[in-house]
Amino acid sequence: LECLEEALHIRENHYGEEHESCADTMQWMGNLLRKHGDPSNALDYFKFALSIKQKRLGGDDIDVANTLFNTAVLLDDIEKHDLSLVAYKEALRIRKLVLGEKNQEVADTLFCIGNVATVVENHKEALEFYKESIKIREALIHDDDPSAKELDDTLLFISNPASPRPDLLSQYEKLNQCFEEALPLTKLIMGTNHPDVYDLLNRMGEVYKKLHDWDNAIGSFQGALRVKRADAPEGQDDIEVAALLQKKGEAHLYKN
């Protein structure tokens, strides 16, 4: 902290107290204080940094959005969830404006808003934010991963699927986090046998397959089967049931 304080003092003497480089140093000081368990003083530094950046860079600058996002994370730490929602949502507005709707940072922000909305028990709003995050993540993966596109591999020799590239692996893991948060909310709001529950479980199974998590893939497909068959007349399975059974069988094959 002493190094940062000295750096801040020098920058203030050279540039003035409201220069963006001073804001950067303040934000690092806030990060350090947060790491060492002093969230109250950390928040003060984040507030100073945010005020300077808004004045110097304008309200729609991406650096302002990043500082708002970091401030929201700190507000979550000290359980000021109403304020963190405000900060996250403003960061989301700017990130969408500057980066576009289909962007990883936008998806991350939506996921964080969903988490906070869940904590304050605004379940319907939380689910909508998770769904929007899922939609973006799936679109990004579809663009970046050729293997994510549907292929007819019924005539191919059986072989273990290739692991995703490291950068794609992170995207699949984040997508899976969204699914895991959205599933219980969907069951709570829609009911355990709603088609949306079936859809989520089916898609979760596909992501678990990409992650080579065969046990959870099998469990997800089994859950989707249970939902699909819940309201169907006995002995009258449709073609989607056959597809789920095949996916579950393939996961068992890869597991063994």
C-alpha cells in the first residue's frame, strides 16, 4: 500500500488530483484493501476513482463501466445488494453501448446481476438475466467452436470427443454456471415438469459432454427424460425421447 500511496502522491503533483492515472492508482489501492479485508476503506477509493473517471472520460466510457463493475463486486462483498444492482446495471448499459450485445463482458455482467437478484429473492428478474447471459454465451461458442454446430456422426467410428481449446473451455464452464443457476429458478417459477426445465437439462447435458463430465451429462439427460415422459401417455415416447436416450447412451460409452 505504501508504494501505491507514493505513486498516487507523485501523480497528483504532476497531473492534479483529478487525473485518470490517479483514479487508476486509487482503484489498485481499493483492490489491495479489499484483498486484505478492509472493504469500507476500499469502497472509498473505488468511489473516488469512479468520480474522477466519470468527470474525465464521460459517463459512457468503457473504463467507467469497468470501474462500476468492480465497485459492484465490492458492494456485493459488504452485502449492499441494492447499490450493487445499480452499479452492475449501469456497467451493463455502458458495456452494451460500447462493446455490443454479443460480448463476453456483457454476458459476465448479466450473470452477476442474476446472482444479486437471486440473493434479494427477485427470482423472475434473476432468471431473465441468466437467460440473456446464456443466449449470448451460446452464440459466442457457436461462432468460435466448429464442433458446437450439429453434425451427423452416426456413420463415424466411435472415438472420444476432442477437448475444447483452453479459451473455449472457459466459455463452456461459464455457460454451465449460468445453466446451474437458471435451473432451480426455472423449476421454482415454472414447475419441475415445465418444458423449459426439459430444455435446460438437455442443453446442460450437451455442455457437460463438452467438458467431458460424463456423470453430470448422464444425470442431465436422465433428468430431461424424466420431464419429457412426465406428462406423456405411457408407452408413447416421441422422437425426442429417442434422441435423449441415445445421448445418455453415448455418455455412458465415453465414460467407460
